[in-house]
Amino acid sequence: MAIQWFPGHMALTRNAIKDRMKEGIDVVIEMLDARCPGSSANPMLAELTQGKPALKVLNKQDLADPARTEAWLVHYNATPGTRAIAMDTKQITPAKALLAACRELAPTRTSMVKPLRLLICGIPNVGKSTLINALMGGKRAAKTGDEPGITKVEQKLVLAKDVWLFDTPGMLWPRISIEQAGYHLAASGAVGRNALDEEDVALALMERLRADYPGLVAARYALADVATSTDDALLTAIGRKRGAMLPGGRVNLQKAAEVLLYEFRQGVLGRITLETPEQFATWAAAAAEQDRAREAKRAERAKARAKGPATRQEREALRAAEQAEAPDPDEPGPR
């Protein structure tokens, strides 16, 4: 099942960013989740802010795999016009480092006449509001919470006499074409619960954990043979270990999924990063190829419709191709 979530206020945010870029922004700060730095990078934001210096902030580094965080920093710092730093927004010192990095990206904006104008963006629940409160010296300038979508409107904050910060609500994008990215965003807590099936997300998360962090799963849940077990078997075993049982001795897989997702999000399992730059590049290339194949089929059908099928057999073949491309009404969609 593909994960998609783009409620109305996100569309408004997209338009607000467009307008703000026209009025003038010097540096765009994009908050990324250090546990999924590729999946949490918004491709729509890259289009909206094209050409502006960018600071990638890998937040929640205290929950992420340090070696993989370093690999992602190298990856992003190799991108022209981009700087990347890792931080934990519960600390104030890294917040000062963020401002220093922004000043390096826009060295001419250093006075009240030419204030440094920053736009901060990111996926929902990435810790943006917590960072802003740290930048404001501990003042509660932005609402914080564990649910995605807390911030709903843009706000302007004066960090210093020569630094303006424009905060925007957390935003995903209309179509998440990389399937793994959708699951990683959902596992991190960036997607509203009404848009996902937690059991599906937990199984996708277990697939990554089983491949890359079997020892952490084994240690947390006292399980053996994690690397060679199936995802379903492991989730069932977690349910049994935690007493998530239904009448008749059946495991409540929904409760088991909630346990796994909660403990991943809270860092109880250990420091985990779900993707490397190389893995994400492979997934992105595969998704792009699928999109190209889909567009080619659509173009072929459009050409056939314009020409008009000459025979009954051709008409039936065209109808079958269109039905194959149409969504399956029995396929579970966002809840």
C-alpha cells in the first residue's frame, strides 16, 4: 500500500512558500529526520526554492545511527549551494551553530538594512517548532507536540535585529512516488494516523530492522534468529512478548504494531537510520523508471484512442490495458 498524505493546509503552505520566495529569502533551512534523511527531503520544496542557498538540518541525530548520519552529511555537503549539519533540537548550542551556518551561506546579509531572511521548512513532526523555541532563547514561540501537523499557519519571528525567520507548517508532497520513503515517513511519525495502516507500516519497518539492525531487535524483545525470520513472525512474537493477545490465543497485531512503532520513534530500540544515500538513490531510480514506464503506457493509449481501434480485438486490448492501470477498488487505501 502506498502512503500518501497531503491535507488542505499543506496545499496552502505550498502557496505561501511560493509567495514568500518572491518577496525575498536568503537561505532556506530544511529540517530532515536523521533517521530517514533521504525520505524526509521534500522534492516539492526543492522545486519551490530552486537557486537559493540551502541548509539541511539532520534533526534527531541522537536517535539515528552515527555512522549513517555522517554518510548523509558527506552526501549533502557535496551538493552545490548546500550545507548540512546534524543536531538535536533539545540542545541550545547546536541552534547557535545553525545560525552561524546560515550566515556563511549569505555573508552579505549582516545589517538591519539588509537583514538575514531565513525560511524554515520541513516534514511534519520533524522537530521544527522545538528548534525555533531554542533559537528564541527558550521562549515558547511555536507549539510543539508528538502528532504531525501542529503548526498550521506561517509566522514571522525576529531572532535578532538583523535576522528574520519565517516559519511554515510541516509539509509533505502530493504524491510520494518512492514506496520505501512513504513507509519510512510513516514509521518516523510524519504521517497522520488516518492516512496509514499501522500494521503495514510496522511490517515495512521490521523489514529494514531485520536487514540492518537484527541485533537491536533481538536484544530489545529477547528474540532469536531475527535475521532469518519473517517480518510477520517477528511482529507476532513481539505481540506475544508484550501480552497483546486476543481471545482464543490470537495475537493482536494492531497492538504489536503500535508497540514497535512507538519504541522506534522514542529511540528505545537503539540508534537507527533506515536508509543510506546509496540505498535511497537506488529506490529513487527505480521509482523514476516506473514513472517513465507508466507515462509511456498512457501516451501509447492516448495515441491509440486518437487513432481509433480498427478492430474489436484492438478495442478489447485497449480496454484491458486501461483497466489494468486503474486503481483496484479492493486494494486497501488510506484510512
